[in-house]
Amino acid sequence: MDTKVLSSGIRYSNLPESYVRPESERPRLSEVSECENVPVIDLGCEDRNQIIQQVSFACKYYGFFQVINHGVSKEAVEKMLKVAHDFFELPLDEKVKLYSDDPSKTMRLSTSFNVKKEKVHNWRDYLRLHCYPLDKYVPEWPSNPPSFKEIVSHYSVQVRELGYRLQELISESLGLEKDYVKNVLGEQGQHMAVNYYPPCPEPELTYGLPGHTDPNALTILLQDLQVAGLQALSNGRYKSVWHRAIVNADKERMSVASFLCPYDHALISPAKPLTEDGSGAVYRDFTYAEYYSKFWSRNLDQEHCLELFKN
């Protein structure tokens, strides 16, 4: 491939060799079935105890859930998706100015996951942004499309508010004080990955992203919602959902993932009330910076990074 990114305007007739997964690691699309029982939680429900019970069930048995009446406006969602699509439609020479394969950069366009480390690439381009505090990071965001900064800022503020509400519900669902998780995580960072999965000539041979868990406290995915990264705080009661992205031969696909991340020096450890029954801590204490560094030093589809911190 001559271009650094997939969103180059080239329509491939065959999958480049660097994207072809070994036979044992392929998606087996014919075996993929729809999940018909995704937990749907109405945050507009007046019975808070009912919401808390539903959150507990979803986190324990699914690791993710969908929310409705969540407070993020329809207008903000529609504009976010539109400006994301417009960004990836920009001319290639405009986009590649933002390209970097350095995971430490706070704003970058890149491809796959971690091209320096991985042996097989993933059929995805993505724009990675840091979103909090906005006044620090917005100046480095793309200037094209012209409305990008305003629209993404507005969406990010609403998503952060939703994230805080969800963390309160998760705390209460564990029998903890409402602000327990927020207090432990400190002044949380906020990142965004705007994912673009172009049409793939041979989708049965590759992934958009292979099976993985996310290295943060909470992931809010546009249209879907999954709770990730809370396994340590819950002492293993709640699991981060293992998820993957498959690709389509005919259609492009977009998603916008927003991540709430603990403060770098936040000490992640099991909540004391959850170990007072003598069960002991499943995981050793660690800082978020230590965990995040370990995550980016590995391939995405290796074992759950949290396993490295077990007692």
C-alpha cells in the first residue's frame, strides 16, 4: 500500500497481504449471530432503584448496555456523525498532515491500532482526540471541516455529563456511595476515537478491530454503550466486555467512541467495602498511568491487560 491510511479514495479489489489474518484468527462471519437481548436502560425512568438494579445486572452478566433518554441531544449526535463523515471525506493530502503512529500524541490521524507493534493490520482508520479540558486541546484539533471544533466540543461536553451519571449509577449498583468511583478516579481525562471502517474487499479475512477490552474507566459508543475498565474497582464483580469490530464488503461504517479515563496518578484498587467479607483483593494496586503504558506496549488482541495485575 502506497498510502498511510485506508481513507484514500482507493477502492481495493483484493485485501493487501498485511491485513490477512492467519486462518485460526479470522472472523468466521457465517457464525456471527445477533445479540437479541441487549440490556436497554431508560435513564428517564423516575424509579432510580430500578435503574440501579438494571445497571447491576447488565454490568455483571453482559459488561455493556444501551441507554435511552440519556440526555445527549439528537441534534448533537446527528451533527457529530455528520462532521465525522465529512472529515474522512476530506482530500488525502489534507488528512495526512495529521497522520502519526505515535500513541503518545494527543491528536492524530492513524490507521489500524498500533502499526509499530502489530504483525497484522486492522481495516480501520481513526482520528484520536483528547477532549478534556477543552481549552487545552481544542486548538490542536483539525480546522477542517470548519465546523469540526464547535460540533465535537458540544458533543464532548454532553457525553462527559452522561459518563458521570453512569459512574454514579455503577457505584450505587455495587452498594457504594454515589460518588465513590468518581472520587477514586480523580479529575478524569476524556479521549475520543472517531473510527472509519471503509468497504473491505475480503471481510472474512480480517477485522476492523480484533477482540479486545478498552483501557479506560468507561466507554460510550455512539448508538451503543459499553462499560469497560471497572473490573479492578469492582474486585472482579463487573467484567470489561471483550468486543471486536468486523467489516463490510459493500458499506463503510463509522463509530464515535468516547472514553473517560482515570487521572494518571489515580490509585486503582478494589473498593474496601467489597473485600470486607474476607474474599481478598483479586488485583494488586496500580496507577492508571502504569496500566495505560502496559496496554499500549502490547498487541490489542493479547490477553486482557488487567490479568497482568492479578495477585
